[in-house]
Amino acid sequence: MKSYDYVIVGAGLFSAVFAYHATKMGKKCLVIERRNHVGGNIYCEKKENINVHKYGAHIFHTSNKKVWNFVNELVEFNRYTNSPIANYKGEIYNMPFNMNTFSKMWGIRTPKEAKDIIDAQKAEIKGEPTNLEEQAISLVGRDIYEKLIKGYTEKQWGRDCKDLPSFIIKRLPVRYTYDNNYFNDSYQGIPIGGYNVLIDKLFEGCDIELNVDFNKNRKKYMELGDKLLYTGTLDEFYDYKYGKLEYRSLRFETETLNEANYQGVAVVNYTDRETPFTRIIEHKHFEYGTGEKTVITREYPVTWQEGMEPYYPVNNEANQELFAKYKELADKEENVLFGGRLAEYKYYDMDKVIESAFMLVEEELQ
């Protein structure tokens, strides 16, 4: 006799949404997680009564009313609006690129003035862009590219923009309004009390085992359930038989400061090449904290190696071809389900993770 209807590998948001629906339908779920906590990359750690986003800034935003209603039935969200700023060698610019950015950069006031400058600079690129640098200039012009895109992107990907494919930047939002709201989505906020409140609600009723590496205990756990839901890296599930998929990873340096307000905003991007980190996050601003201390995190992009957390898939042609080979194997599996950003080798915002989990729920449980 199997002990569980589903053994779920990985305790991130995708798994949590599926487990929530499965449990509601009377299914018994065992969740196993390699880390020492549930929640995946949205896990928060409490420091100085501040919910610290342990794996980088996570701001929930969506235009999908079904998704928004779903999470709000479980937890209450605050009214946080993402309005990051960019620091280029001490010069401060608003993000996304909008009239506040253009006014600071060129000393202009009107949308027409800004548009004329950007259009003139975009004309530098003739024909189809052949790399990321040409693509970015063709979208926003040379000045914005040099100050606000080039250094940040090169740090993020660990190589020169001229050596990166153009498709990495398909579009760059340019707003000819004085609007610093980063997202265009209808709904936006942070769960009051942090993301752990949401995750704990989603996993209610599940058995959970932490500090367990499924791929080292595969036979044991596959025998425990009727079906397996795997949300880890797909190449690892198949013992890297075709080779390893590439990722970019991150390193975080977090410190507590004896001051109430370090930078006045939750996220500051450092867009010059010389500053080794890409951004500083001041966590208390996500929830309007008022304590006397603050907690900041510097975020450093690094080349992924086995044992590190894989954050961003390197979606070039070679990796897509390699992923397709693994996907072909996955599609032939019986009683094994795959889902989430790692198993799908895809960068997902949180709302898109939930949408994807909804799709699996409909296929599997309805």
C-alpha cells in the first residue's frame, strides 16, 4: 500500500499551490524539501522584527483577478507599490524609465522633448540588432543604455553586452508620464506578515520532511506515493545524462544597521559596472517598518555551480536544445508530474507560477 496520493519534491510556491488544492480534495501529500525551510525563494527570515526576503526582493503583482482573489482569500496584502531607483556613480534615477528619469538625465520637462531625444539616439542602430547592446540602444537610446542598462546587465550575466544575444531584452518599458510605479499590473502588494504566512496556509494538512535530497533517496520516496510531483531541476532528475543546463546564481550579504532608514526605498539598483553588487534591498520598506534598526542585503550575481541555488536559466539556443532533450524524457514518464520554474527551465514571476500550478490542478485533480 502506498502511504500518499502525492509525493511532492520541493516546497516552493508551485508545490504549495498544488498541495493546497490536492489536500482540499482529500488527497494525502508528502512534501520533501532539500533546504531547512518551506517556501522556496519567497521564504522570509525574521530579523529585528523585519521580514527579510532571504532570496532577494519578491513583490507580488498580477493582472489575473483569479490569482489575486486566490492569494487574498488566504492572507491579507498591503498596498506596497514597487518604485525602485537606480544609482549610477552617485546619480539617482527613477525606475522604470519615465519622465522623472528623462528630466533628471537631460534637464527636460515635456514628453515631446524626451521622445525626440530617444528617437534621435535610437536611430544610431541600423537594421536588425545583432546583440544585446544594439537591441537596448534601438529601444531606449544610448544615454539610458550606458547609464542604466549596460553595467547592471553585464554584472547580472557575467559578460559584455556585445556578447549577449539580443533576445534577452525583448522590450524595455518607456513611459512618457511622471509615474514611478514599476509594474503595469492591476494588483500589487506584499502579504502582511511576510510570505511565510501565505506558504504555511498553502501547506496546511501536508506531511513535510526538510533537509532531504530526493535525488539521493529516490527509490524510497517514489515508493511512498501513487504519483510524484517533481519541481527540481530537470537535468538532475535524469542524472545529467545529456549534460548540465546553465544557470546564473546569486550571493547575498545581509547586515543589520543601527539606523532607522538606510536608503529610503526598498530596492536600489547599482547600474555602474565597477560596483560589484547589482542592488541593495532594505527590507523594512516592503512593510512600512518603523523600528529603530534596519536590515539591508547586497545582491551579487555569480556563475552557478553544482550545489548553488539555480536562480536564472541561461536561455540561449544551446540550453534550450538541451532542455528539449530532457523534456522529451519527462513527457514519457508515467505517474511523474513536473512543474515550476526549475523543472520547466523558465523564469517565472510569482503570479505566473500560480497560474501554471492552476493548470496542473485542472489537468490532474478536476
